[in-house]
Amino acid sequence: MHKNELKKTILLASVIVTIGLVFNGFAYLKGGSAPSGDLGAAIEEGIEEYIQKQQVEANKAQAEANKPQVVTGDFTDDDAVLGDKDAPVTLVEWSDYECPFCKRYFTQTYPLIKEKYVDTGKVKIVFRDFPLGFHDPLATQQAIAAECAREQGGDDTYFAYHDLIFENTTSNGRGMQKEKLYDLAEEVGVNRTKFTECLDSEKYKDEVQKDIADGGKAGVRGTPAFLINDQFVSGAQPFSNFEQIIEGELNK
């Protein structure tokens, strides 16, 4: 429940309690009995019912917001692909290496999608960059660095480097020192000198900017965001949500 809704609930509950107390007090002054436990219980029950109703409405609103939206157009570009290029379902991901929600998706959901759908040839993942301004300069440097790794080793090296960034960063724009990006390049087997030249010259900055622009056209307003065929999904949602959409696409 949002804070504003909670405030309204508390205010209304206070009003209900006040009315009940005034009513009971008036009855008592008129010669009635002392405030009964039954009335107090009824007031508490009424408040609880109201809170539950508000929570149900809030859950409905959140579920509606989480529903995938249909987005038409080809947003795959020429970015790195993980999986069978002929897979029937394409999952385009816009992500920010410094986004803690993106890291949570990488840690909790991505491995399940990869195991069940990518490794079995049903889904291919296209990774596109969407570094957020308040995570820069590091987020954009990481995105460029991954492209520099891909330049030397192809898509497999790209995703190996992608994994290492997420595994090593602590997120929020200060997740690692830039120097670490050069060390990670050596870990995936690329030439450090060539990689350094590529990263320091910001060779792929325009490519990153194009990813951001295309993401905006698709409706990306934050990260992570996904396009599963033509179903747009926003946020680090649980695996079950992805599973439902992917299965729906596979059964069409």
C-alpha cells in the first residue's frame, strides 16, 4: 500500500474510532451502561475490513501496472545475442550494470530463464544498454567496456564479461573502480592493450546511446525492462511472470 493510501486509512480509522467513542460516551452520560466490549470489537472489525479492502484494491492496481503491454517493431538491432539465433521467442533486455534491480534480476531470475528456455533453444536474449544518468559515468563505461570485449571475442565473450560485471559490482554508480574493467577484460581472455584503447576512446558510446534511444521508443522508463516478442515487461519481476509470458508465446 502506498504511503498516501496508508495515511488515508489511518485517518479514516481514527475518525471511526472517535465517532464510536463519542457515541458510547454520550450513551453512558444518558444513563446507559459503560462502553461495551462488543462495540469496541465491532469498530476494530470495521477498521480491519477497510484496511483489507484497500490492500486488495492496491494489489489489483499493482497487478494491472505489471501487465505486459504490446509493443510492435524490431528492437533487436545488432546487439549481442545469447542462445539460438533461430529461437521462436526473443527476449530483448534493457539494463544498467549499476542498477541494483538489474543485478537482482541477474542473480535471481536470469539463471532460471537461461536454464529453462535459452539453453533449450526456445528463447534468445538480446542485451541492450540503458545506463541511467545518476549511475554515470561508471554505468556507461561498463556498457562500453562490454562492447569492447565483444569486439575481440564475439557474443560469447560479451556475455562472459557481462556476467563478471554483475558479479563484481556493488551497484548504485559506485560499484567498482574503473580500473576493474580492465582486469575483468583479461579474465575473459581479451587483449588488455587493445581493450584499453577501445574503452578509453569511448569507441562504442554512440552504440550505447542508440540502445537508450530505442529503449525510449519501446517504452523503457527505468531498468530493467524487457520485450518478450511483442510483450513489454517492466521491472525485476519474478521468474513466474516471465515463465507465463514465454509459455504463452511458445504456445501461439
